[in-house]
Amino acid sequence: MPKQELELREIKIEEMDQFIKLLNYVFQVNVSIHKDRLFVNAKSKQFQEGTAMGWFDRDQLVSQILNLPFQVNIHGHIYDMGGLTAVGTYPEYASHGLMHRLILKSLSNMRSEGQSISYLFPYSIPYYRNKGFEIISDIVEYQMKDTQMPRYQNIEGQVRRVQVGHEDVKNIYTLYSKQTHGAMVRNAIAWNEKFQESYWEEKFEGSDAQLQAAVYYDSENDEPVGYLFYRIMEENFYVDELVYLTNEARKGLWNFIHAHKSMVYHVFGKTGGTEAIAFLMQDSEIKQSLSPYFMARIVDVEMFMKQFPFNKSDFSVRLSIDDPLAAWNHGTFEISSVNGEVNISKLSDELDETIPSVTIQTLTTMMLGYLRPQYLYSIERLVVENEDEIDLFEELIPNNVPCFIDYF
């Protein structure tokens, strides 16, 4: 299919039916099934809130991508983030480089909008690695018997069941996101996605169990300091999201789960990869699995570095960055800081093998702290001639591991 016959442009609102039709085909959605209707409805709402780009063949949409405007906490600094989703191409138009161009166009749009980093949930990790994305967060799924549910003593606060959209829930999450590296700072789009989230429906097709919420209020001031999203179905308790600001709240919410012991046989749950869920249980012999979750990509190196909260206020380092997709990130850079004011300049469009060298995906996972410079050096993903430079990178980058519990 000659590219000159195709047109790359923004998808218009009146073309949303084509957007949904392509999703239905690529993801094999059957709109007669409840969970698939949820998927279609969610993507329809997202279309109206983000920027959708597509390739058209004689006004027929054949390939698409959607960018959603979000914010994330990176080492305590709030970044504008472009969330990529609804990625798809009709099979007969595959292998023509259409998605390559769409991702590049989306990155360019993000750059113009001041979004210096992008997140996505990958359908293929190798594919997105080739586009400059890298793993930056994990997810833990766990299972325990009713006899393993913890019960804590001397917890004097109160748990109250509330509506899922209750302001106390949102206020707790806002405080949580401000103190949690990697987390989504939820806007209206993110909250809508959370309330429509169909993780458990995908595991238990046909179930219509409603998402419920409970909030823990402390004993001293009756302040909301933790919440739980959950479902009860098929005599099991499903923890969709458990967020707490204090250890007392964590214990109080688990006591709430324990109070359902007579109703359920198992607890199933999921949480961010930084949560030592088994260790925190009184009986740690539960089942749990750790899996890669979200990927990220630095959209614009210069914009990203200028915002980055380096650990040292005075330093200078040169870095050679390989980015085969976004030419503005490809080349040799000098990053320096004087009294905490970060400056970055591009010295050359060429790579310099005599200075520390990384790919854009390795740089992303290193700056976000998913993997440390020393480890990336040991597996030859960070290349340096002088090992002392590794120590400098270790000193510069805050030692925090990202935790991301959202989905879009």
C-alpha cells in the first residue's frame, strides 16, 4: 500500500464510529458481552478527552493512536505526561510503518504540549522497546485463604462504607499521589477510568459485582487516611485498590476485610510492585506474582532534565543518547547544574562513544529509578569508560522505585 495514497491527520469527532470500529476489530471486541461494552464505552469517553491521530485511506480510518493528558509524580516533582492508548492498525495495513509514524507524530504533539514523558500499557513489550519505551513499574497480584486474612489489635479508628466517588476517597488519593514516586496525579479523566475499570470483569466474565468503597478514619481527629476499592463475588473478596497514608489505616482496612471472613473463602488482590504484600501479612505464606506493568518514555530529554530534581545542586555530566525515533533526543548532551539551576545543551547530533552512552529507553528507566545505574552498567545498558562516572549517576538520581496503580 503506497504511503502517498494515505493521509495522516487528527481523527474528527464525527469519525469516532470509525475509531470504535477499528478497536472492535483489532481487539476482537464482542459488544454483546458486558465487559466488552464497558471497554467500548470507556474508549469512547477517552476519545472525547484526548487527541486521536490516524492514517486514512480515502477517508477510511486504517490506523490510530490516542494521547490522553495526564500528570505524574516523578521524585516529588509533578510532570505533564502523555498517556498513549487505543493503538491499532488493520492487519492489511500492517508492516508499512504507519504506527511508527503515528507514535512519532504523537511524541511531537506531546512535546508541543509540554508533556516531557509518556506512559503506556504495552500489548507487546519488545514492540514498544523498539519505539523507545521501557518498563518502569510492576504489579503484584496476590491470593490468600480466609484463614490467612490478618486481624490487628488496638486499631481504634473507624471504617465507613462510602460511594466510590466520595470526596474523602479523592482527597486521600491526592495526598498519596503527592508522596508516591511514579504515581498518577488523577484528573477527571483518570478518575473516570478508575470507576469504569474492568480488571475483575475480565477475569470473571459475566459477573456484575459492583465496585464498592470503604474509608478508614483515624481515632484522633476522625480524619480520612486510607480507602479501599473492592468487590465481593462468588464468595470471594477482591481488593481492587488499597491506598493508605498511615500504617494504622493499612491495618484498619485489613481488619475491615477480615470482618468479611464468614462471607468469603479467599481474598484476591493487586497492588503496586513496591508493596511488600506478603511480608506485611501475619501469615506470609500467601500466593503472589510479580509482573511488568506500565512502560514509559522520555518525550523530550531537554525539557525532562530541566524539571528533574537531581540530588546534587552542582554538577556537570555529558551523555550520549541513542533515540532512533525522535531526532531531537538523539545525540550528545551536556547536563549541568549551578546552585540547583539545571541547564542542558545539545553538543552534537552525533553519538560520542567516549562518554557515558545510553538508549532513550535505558535513560528513561534509569532516571525514574526502576533500575539503578550500577545495575544497568553491569548488564551493559549504560556504557561508560570510567567507572567513577557510575558513582556520579548513582549520586544524582534519587533512590526511589516507581509505583503506578492506574490503567488507561
